[in-house]
Amino acid sequence: MDCTDILTTEFPSIDASTRVAKLVSAFTDRAARVVVVTDDDGFVGVVNRRQLLASKHDPDERVANVVRDDPPRIEPTEDVRETARLMIESELSTLPVFEDGTFRGVVTAENLVAAVQPNLDALDVDDVYTRDLISIGPETTMGEVINTVRERRISRVPVIDETDAGGGVRREVLGMVSLADLVGFIVRSTSKQQGGDHEGFDGHDGGGSNDTFQSHGGFGERAGDEDRLLDLPARDVMNVPVATITPSTSLEAAADEMLSNGFASLVVVDGDDQPVGILTMTDVVRSLTWTEAEPFRIQIFGVDLLTGMSREEVAELVEEIDEKYAEMDLIEAYVVLQAHTERQRGTPLVRATIRLFTNKGRFAGTGEEYGAAPAIRGARDNLERNVLDDKEYADSKKRSPGDREDAQKLLGWWLEA
């Protein structure tokens, strides 16, 4: 199956000469997960929410200074499996489609999943969902939420309340805070005194909304200085209720629920309604990239930086660790590449992080060298030491004063915009 029939010409767009402040407003539309940037000559690039929220550009700058001008470009005849892989590795839910050098439209993750939905009955939610559930408590401050979504590169976090249930801990999903909520919260905070009105945001990364999904209702005044906003608890911003699903549900049924209701995520719960993970539209798209020949699932983010080493060689390095420790079963591996501005003889300083999800826990290793290949090898060496020492990678860490200062600066930028 190719992308000919799922190409769409309906998508949010903005002119490259528009001020960045206007771009912030464009993302208050719950459907605008990715905005296409154009000019008189046609397609320029794309901007997604994560990109915007990590930006510190002056609100009076032009959108052209923020745009990502190197997204993977596909043709209408591109295979859906390859399209899914490009979406995952570029971390974009929308890809531009070109035919004979002319911009024709885009393919979105939702359209891709809808096209293959009947074929998803071969998998269950249990095969796909993210078990590494990152969550926050109802009293977690917005400053901590901002740092969490930025550092962990995620688009949403469930709000979970933990209570003592007589010898055990009972975990209840209270709501969800997404990138859409963060953008909307910041924009509205300058004009609204009373919290709670989220104007239909559903807490699922703005993938859609319906009448049954509404904001929590608010717990007081939102406007104020940056410190007050950073100290606001997540319960004031989260959306409720949160849609849930069980691991045994077929992936086809899960995709149908997400597409029919405009959800970008579902919280996965066990038989006791205890949260055990999350299923996102990205998880569903990722499943389209799997092949039976793969011993485990591996995804490379920042693949444009991968020079001096092939995807197969990266997989072999990771597989070597798996083979050394028979008691450890590797389920999934992520390789994240990030480039610094510093260069040596034209080669950028690259930070490589390898994360393993195994039956023995979650492990990570990081390497930093000039060029992706040596950085990946350094990360592999550090990762192997961590596995050898049986040190499970910690999902949380103490925030330093610098983290709060950084969040405060960013929050100031949003408010100014």
C-alpha cells in the first residue's frame, strides 16, 4: 500500500513571514499538532508543538527563523511502512508529499493509521503500548511539568494520584496534561483570571475532542507573574476524564477508538484499573515499522546525523549487549542523536543516548564525540557498564536551580508571545 489515497491538502499552515507570536496562537487550535510553513514559492518547512515549546525566539521574529526545513519528503507512491518509519525517526506526525518536485500536500499519522486499521487486528494493545509510563502527581508544579515534557521529549503526561490502600498503593488516573494544554494554558493565562475553561481540549495532545471530554474546572486564578504560574499545580490544568483501555484489546479496536474520538492517547490499565502504561498514536504508527525478521524493536531518532555507520551496524552493537546477558531479554531499543553547534573539521559534536527496555528494567548509556559513529560506540560502552553493574536507569531526578530558571525564561517567552 502506498500513500496516494491518504494524501491530504487540508492542513494548518502559516506564512514564513508571519511573526512567531502568531504561530503560538495557531497552536491553540486543538487540531494543529504540526503547522506547515509556506511562502510565495510554496513549501518551506514544518513546526510542531515540541519545537515551539523548546524555542526561545523573540516573538517579533519571523516564523522562518523557527521552521524545521529538513523534514523527510515522500512521494505519493511511497510505501506506508517506510512512511511510518520516517515519521517515527523524524519525530513528526505530518510529512510533506512532493511529486516531480512540486508540493502536493501532506500525510498525517491519523490518515496513515486509518488506512491500515483493518490490518491491525493481528496485534493487541499489549504488543504495542509504552510500558515506561511517565506520570506526574496532582500537586506537581507547572515548572516541573514543563521540564518533564522537554527533557523526556514526550507530548503528554497522565496525572496519577497515589493513596495507601491497606498494605498497598492504589494508583488512580485523575487527568492528563499535554503539549496542547501547555500552549493553551500559557496563551489563556494572560487574558483569563479564573481557571478551568479549556475550550474543548481533551488532554490527548490536541488530537481531537468531543463533548464528553472537558477541563478539570480550575482551582483559582491563573494570571500573575511567572513564579506563580510555575508554581501552579497540575490539577489546575489537567483535562478529565481520561480514556482507558486494557492490554488484551485488539490494536484495531484501540485505533478505532482513537480515530473515532480524536484521541491521541489512551491510558492502559490492568484488570484492577491500575495504570500500567500508555498507548499513543505514535505507538500505533511505530508498530507499522516492525518486521518478523527483527529480533527486537529499535528506533533511531535524529537519523539525519547518522554518518559513518549504517542502521544495521547500530542494531548489531545493541544486539551484542543483549547476547552477552542471557538472563536479560531485550524488548525495545531507542537511539537518540543530538548535534551541538561545536564542530571539529566540519564534523559536529554529537551526543548519543541508547535506551534499552528489558525484562530486567530500563537501562541507558550516553556518549559524546565528534561524529555519530564514535558517539554511538561511546554510548554503547557506557550502557554495557550500566547493564553489567545492574544499575537500572532512573526515570526521575532532582531538579537543579538551573532547571527552574530555564523554565522561567521559557515561560516568560510564551507570555510575551
